[in-house]
Amino acid sequence: MKILVPIKRTLDAYIKVRVHIDNSGVDLSNAKMAMNPFCEIALEEAVRLKEKGVASEVIAVSIGGDKVGDQLRTALALGADRSIHIKADDDLESLNIAKLLKSVVEREAPGLVILGKQAIDSDNNQVGQMLAALCGYPQATFASRVEMKDNLVEVTREVDSGEQVLELTLPAIITADLRLNEPRYAKLPDIMKAKKKPVDTLTPDELGVTLRSHLTIESVSEPAPRKPGIRVHSASELVEKLRNEAKVLP
Amino acid sequence: MKALVIAEHDNKTLNPATRSLVTAALQLADTVDVLVMGADCNPVAQSAAKTNGVAKVLLADNPACKHQLAEALTPAVLQVATGYSAILAASSTTGKNLLPRVAALLDVAQLSEVVRIEDKDTFTRPIYAGNALARVRSADPVKVITIRASSFEEAAVDGNAVIEPIAVSAVQQMSRFVSENLNNSARPQLEAAKTVVSGGRGLGSAENFALVENLADRLGAAIGASRAAVDAGYVGNELQVGQTGKIVAPDLYIAVGISGAIQHLAGMKESRIIVAINKDPEAPIFQVADYGLVGDLFEILPELEKLLA
Ligand SMILES: Cc1cc2nc3c(=O)[nH]c(=O)nc-3n(C[C@H](O)[C@H](O)[C@H](O)COP(=O)(O)OP(=O)(O)OC[C@H]3O[C@@H](n4cnc5c(N)ncnc54)[C@H](O)[C@@H]3O)c2cc1C
């Protein structure tokens, strides 16, 4: 069974976001970029399934400009067997991403596609579900546990009310939540070995997908700052302020 | 213009987020219908029908809809979608699971976690964990949107809409519900609570988390947690507040032993009053706190509890 893992290049999760003063977008010039943390978790899960002997091959795929090559090399160092770079703009809409991935799914026929549940830049939380819809596959989003059972996969999902366990037929789409696993770090020998692993490139044309724009970002602004607060010096002062100043306690 | 609101519920009670969805939908259309999909969920439809501004409640009561799996609900939504220029759901795990699947099959974009409706084509939504707000214009004929319920007032409860049962074919063999493990706490629900007390890694252990619970009970508050506290097993995942957990905006949010990472702030910085209790005066949580108290939580929490007795 092949596992396909789509990967997004995003601003590093611990870098402070700066909005351009002309409100045209977020300033990414010279910013530290990384693999989206949820994609790292998705990839780790795929690699573990291969190490358990359940999967035969892990294929990483990323869509974007030349720089996504960095994240694909990281994916290869972390255990992907080969990778596919779909050359396109960096900020494609979710639906276009899902259409491109569907075309890759048709070529590769993976048993599972594991994605991150959301990207920490656009915070959309859409691609996995859209891909499942376009392929006509079942989906288990927000996964915190994945277990293969013959020709089924059992997934525990983190939902608002607690946890839910589902069983899906294969092929299936899974999106990874934070507690699915703790991703490993790439070791130096693996980084060296990754350089020899194959990276294929494809274009939307070659995949037979016509990209279409549905959304226009008119502006990006910073949220209004909160009014500066004050320091209180004791529990009793705090209670007094909450009662008499903020009036949030009876 | 007609809008369709997908009711958020657990087959027994209507989640009040649905009433916020109706408020949002009325900003997009003059006729708003609510779709209730579930099993044995008539009480939910009754309650939805009382929401002010709702024209009609469509009730798809079908055993195959019981667990609200996306594979079962999507065909039901598509079946009724014709004629609606907007389809709205809560940005809950159910809504986020369902709506992208619906949007893809309608060949339209989906807008996630909308916090403001500028006009019928233009929406504002947070990106980068709420560190930026994007104003997005959609060219699609149908807007498929998840709404951050806390950003919209709940519609009043004095309506009297008709309930129209509909037959849907929701049977599917791709996914099967196996089991669930629900948080059956008697405390107020986190997303809807007026007061939230959240604990972080500073609590140190699941046993110590009782300090947070005791304070919450004194205040009639819901409990929340940081990712670190959930990862360490102090509390269940359903209590995580943040970019990838729940987004809350109570009147009072008390953060105890939480450093204030951007991903946590994303889930609570719209709260009206924020209190931070942390022993590190440099902790970033103090930058968003209205009232900051520097000190040891193991001394401060018992004192607060006594003062509020
Ligand atoms: C992709 C991604 C998504 C994430 N999503 C979320 C999310 O949704 N929600 C979330 O919360 N986090 C999220 N995180 C994690 C986030 O970055 C932080 O790691 C996390 O919020 C830290 O939790 P904490 O504040 O409890 O722990 P810490 O950062 O370790 O802070 C503990 C605090 O407790 C204080 N403390 C310790 N002892 C005491 C004492 N005795 N008295 C008083 N204070 C004390 C310390 O001074 C410290 O400030 C995410 C991270 C990533 C990468």
C-alpha cells in the first residue's frame, strides 16, 4: 500500500507575524519558513506505518514555487521514499490544491492520503475534506490515532465533545491533529541519503487541471490591539478589581 | 436571496451557536432556513423553529445521520442546496468536517471561521492564528461558510417557523461509527460559558489541576487548558483552547500557569476581560491581560477560592 502525504511550506510556527504596512499581505521576505507542523505529523504517521510493514512506499507531494523543494528534501530526510513537486504559485486556493492532489491520487492510487488538518498560515482546514469529496473517498479528520485493520483503517478523531472512533474503507483520507504523534528530527546521514532520493516535477497542465480563482484577498490587516492592562499585587486586589472595576463578578 | 443554516446539535439539544449562525445568515439573505440532520432529533427542530428570523426548518431525521458523519450528511445538504446563495455552519469540528466536502462538490471555495460579514460577497476571517485578519471577496454564486459563533450575537428565541420533514438518502458504506468517549462534565460548555478558567503546564500534574476546577466551580465557570496541559494528560483534548483547539470569547477568561504562546492567544484574546496568573513577570500572557498577577499559583488559587467562598 502506498501512502501519499501532501506537504505545505509555511512561516515557521514560532516566528512573529508582520503585516505589510500597505495591508497587502503578511511580510514573508527573509522570514524563516518550515514544513507546516501538521504536515510533519502526517508524514511521521505515514513513515511509522511503513516501519510497521503496513505501507510499502511513502510519497511526499508539495505544490508551489521552487522553494517548496526545501520542504520536500526535509520530507525525504524524514523517511519519505520519493517526492513530487507540482510547480505552481505558492498561494493556491484549497479547491485548486484538492484538484491537483486528486489527479496525483489517480496516478499513484495510494491506499491512504494523510494530510495535516490545517495549515498554520491560512488556517483553512479544508484540503483533506475537499480531496475526499472529489475522490469519493471516506474521511477521518482531526486524527489522534490511526490503526490499520486488514482492509480497513480505524481512526480516533478529536472532536468538540471528546473523542470519536471511526472505521473507514480504503482508500481513505486522514487529516492529522496535534496528538497523533511526535515527529522525529532528521539525522545527518538521512539528510545526506535524501539527496539521492527521486524528486519528480509536474505542472497543473500535465495533471490535466485548470486552476480557477474563486477568492480575492482584498486586504490583510492587524487585529486591533487590546487596551494595555494593569498589574495587581494580591488575590484580594484582583477580586476587588473584577468586582468593582470590570464588573465581571457579582 | 436565501441562506441555509446547518444546525449544530447532538440529536437532543440545539447548540446555541446555531442562533449565532442565523444572525450571520440574515446579514446575507432575507430568507433563512435551518437544516437539522440527525436521528430522533425532533426536539432540535422544535428548538430551531423558535429562533427569531428563521423561515423554515428542514428536518432530515434518518438513522444514517445519527453520528453526523460527513459522508452521510454531504448528499443530504446537496439534495436541498439548490436555490440557496449561502450555506452556513458553525466552525465546530462537525462544521469543519462537513462544509469543505460540500463546497468541493458544488465546485466553489469554502470560507472558514468568518468573524465579520462585510457585504454579501466580502468576508473577514483570521489567518496566522489570528495575528492577521484577511478581507476576502468571493466570486462564487454560492457562499459556503463556517462562522465563528462567538463573533455574532445569538438571534432571539421568539420565532415560530414551520418544520418540514424531508426524506434524504444518507446511507453510505464508506465510514462507520465505532464508538465515542464524551466529556460529560456538569460544568458549563466551554464555547458558550460566560467565565472560563484555563490551566497550563504550570499546574504540574493532573491532581493539581483540581485547583483550577475548584476555582471554576466557585465562579460557575467552564474549564479550559493549554495544549501543553492536554498533551501532558492533565485534561481531555476537548478542553484545549487555541489556534487548533476551541475559540472562546467569554466575559472573563482567567489563565493560570499559561505562558501565552501565540497559538494559545489565538483562542482567547477576544475575551472581554483577561486575567493572567503566572510566576514569570515576562510571560507573554501579560501582554494581553487586563489584570496581571505575578506570583505562585499554588498560593494564589487557594486564596482566590477563599475570597470567593
Ligand atoms: C501548530 C501548533 C499548534 C498549536 N496549537 C495550540 C493550541 O491550540 N492551544 C495551545 O494552548 N497551544 C497550542 N500550541 C502550543 C503552544 O505553542 C505552546 O507550546 C503551549 O500553549 C504552551 O502551553 P503552556 O503555556 O501551558 O506551557 P508553558 O509555555 O510551558 O508555560 C507554563 C507557564 O506556567 C508558568 N508557571 C509554572 N509554574 C508556575 C507556578 N507555580 N505559578 C504560576 N505560574 C507558573 C510558567 O511561568 C510558564 O509561563 C500549538 C503549537 C503548534 C506548533
